[in-house]
Amino acid sequence: MCGRYTLVAEEDALEARFDARFRDAEFTTRYNMAPGQDLPVITDAEPATFQRLEWGLVPSWADDDSGGLINARAESVDEKPSFREAYEGRRCTRESNERALDTPSAGRCLVPADGFYEWVETDDGKRPYRVTFEDERVFAMAGLWERWEPETTQTGLDAFGGGVDDGSERGPLETFTIITTEPNTLISDLHHRMAVILDPDAERRWLSGEAGRAVLEPYPADEMRAYPVSTAVNDPATDEPSLIDPLETA
């Protein structure tokens, strides 16, 4: 699986790498990106913009916005009800204050990263490892995104446009998940799954829908490395440069 990752590149380097711009606030380097956080992704709806979506996909048909799915298996991503519509691309079928009719409401995305963490069982407990390319270059993980909107319920005079708001109406939520696949020879020593790292030539084809499951394969291990890091990364509230320092082992 992929449950934590890093993105320590500078904003201008990210914009040049993906030919996209940060729309709202400036990007801050991150050493411990975790589920439930709003993180930068590039969606098929706005391929020239970094958007901040919450990590943990909530399907549009979910009763509530809890229990977001942080990973999707490549082998069944086009079949599972939780991911099928995002994989195929879905458009809005009703208008809202936020989005017009027939605009994208689910689809594919790129998740920028320059490393991710995996945990290995040892005699002393779980040991975290950071996985990167040997040259520390930025890469894109394959992802899916979805827009969830709560059902609006009105009672009494509210049903006729009057009365007092009962507080049940909530705004829309856009979330994403990271696709995983079988591990390569490096990751297999750490975990039985790994994030799908897209070849740079396949990134835009993945976004456009031109590329299918064939690009969701394990990335070759020969340019990658893994090294142990401090267990301080276990706490998602800890986000500091020391987390990616190699841990000296006997």
C-alpha cells in the first residue's frame, strides 16, 4: 500500500516538471503527507493546475464523507464500484452553486511525490523505510479523484424555501486515492504492494484517458533505493526535514 509520502521539491521546480501552476496558496515542502490532508494533485479536469484535494476517496454515492479510501488496486480499478466511475470519468448530472451541469465530477489524477514510506516488521516493531529514486527526482503516482456532495434535506417550512436552516447542508468535498500494484524487486522486501509510478511519457496519456490499465505496472527497481528512517514519521502530525534523513543502523 501507500500510506505516507514526501514532496520536498520547490514550487518552481514542480511547476516546471509538470507544466502546471499552483492556483491558490504557495506550496510548502512536505516530509510526511498523510491521509485526510489536503494535498496537491493534477486532475484531468484542470491539467494545467495543481489543486488541493483531500487524500481518501469518497465515492459520490456514499452516505457520508467518512472512511475515505486511500488506495485502489490496479487489477480491479475499472471494476470496483468505489473506483469505476472515476476511472472511466464522470460528469455532473445536476447543477450546484459550485459546479455547472456536465462538468467533470470524477476522473483521473497525477499525485506528485519524490518518495514514499513503507513499514517493515522487525523484532523491535515496525521500521519505516523511505523509497525514492537514486537521484531524488520527482515522479507522479497514478490516482483517481471524485467529487462527493451531501444530500440536502429540508424539513417543515424549509421545503418551501422558508424556515430556519437545520444545519444539515454541507459543502462538496473533492478527494483522491493512489493506485497500487504488485511490488518490484526492491519493494517486495518491504511490502506486498507499491504505488503505481507512471513513466513520464505516460503521465498525460493517463490523464487524458488514452492510457488504460497497461500503464499501471510496477516501476523497475534498478533506479530506486530504500533506506531506514526514524520512527518519528509514524506520527502524521510530525512534518520536518529530519524525517527523511537516513537512519544509521548497526
